Amino acid sequence: MKKQAILALALMAAGLVSVRSEAAEVSRAVLLGYTCAGCHGTNGNSEGPATPSLAGASKDYLIDAMQEYKSGERASTIMGRIARGYSREDIEQLAEFFSKQKFVPAQGQEADPALAKKGARLHDKYCEKCHADGGTSSEDDAGILAGQWTPYLRYTLADMMAGKSHAPKKMKKRLKKMHKKAGDAGIEHLIHYYASRK
């Protein structure tokens, strides 16, 4: 009987250690996520027009983006420096945290309905395969475009077009094809379309 009681106590203690360990991991992910709030907003919903919302993006997309900032493949002002300070495990925890948050579209953005209509056609032709559901989907390791801040989208697309930021091969090809057909106006049409999607 004594052995059974000792065994039961040992199992309970092991269970408590396990629960504490899981709680510590959750707390670390949350704490890491909250360090980003100054730029990316509470729970990853940005209030600043040049800074993207991270909430709801796929974990793989967020990991890839941070690794690209870390390596210099993605243009940045300060994110390259910030990303270099995080370990692979830190980046995975950040990505896990933000992927589980609810995306809230940027508020107060103006979108010209006529330009948005042209942008919808361009999106369907060139972007929908990866940025599904009108740019609202975070599947297939693609970022959420619908409801993102328009200045952020404008700067990011300009960096990709100029070769300053990495773009996946398929995206680079489609973006180039779209730009050849519709020019800079096509980029603006897409931006108005994503701004119109609430």
C-alpha cells in the first residue's frame, strides 16, 4: 500500500511539472508576442499604416518572413535588426502566437470603388490562386492582403518589384506579368481592392 501511495504521489508530481512546463511555454510565446505590440498592435493588429497586421497569418508564412528579415532577403527599416536577435525557437513561438490571433482589418482606409473593381479583376486573374478568398485567406503560406494597411502594401510591392525583397518564384512571375499588362496603375487598383475588403 505504501509503494502505491508513493507511486501515486510521484505521478501527480510529474503531472504538475508537465502542466507548469506547458504554462511556461505559453507564457513565453505570449510575452514574445507582446514585445511586438508597439509596432504591430495588440495581438498583432496594427494601428500604424506602414506596419502590417500579423494576426491570423499562417505560422509558416510568419516563420518564412522572419527568416527573410533575419537573412536580409526581405527589405526593412528595423525588422532585419530585430529579427537577428531571435532564435529559431523564438521565431516559431512568435509565429504560433500571431497565427492564433483574430485578424482585424485596418479601419478608416479610403478605397475608390471604380479602382477597387478593376483591382478585383486583377486579383482574380493574378493573385487568387495563392491569396484565396479575395485576399482574406492565410492558407498556402501566403500573407493576408485584404484589410492590410495600404501604405504597407504599396511599399512591400514596390520592394518586390525592385528586387529589394524576396518574392516566391510564382508570385514574382505573376506580379511581373500583371505589371507588364497593367503597369503601376494595376498595383494601385489591387491596393484599392484590398482596402475595400473589410
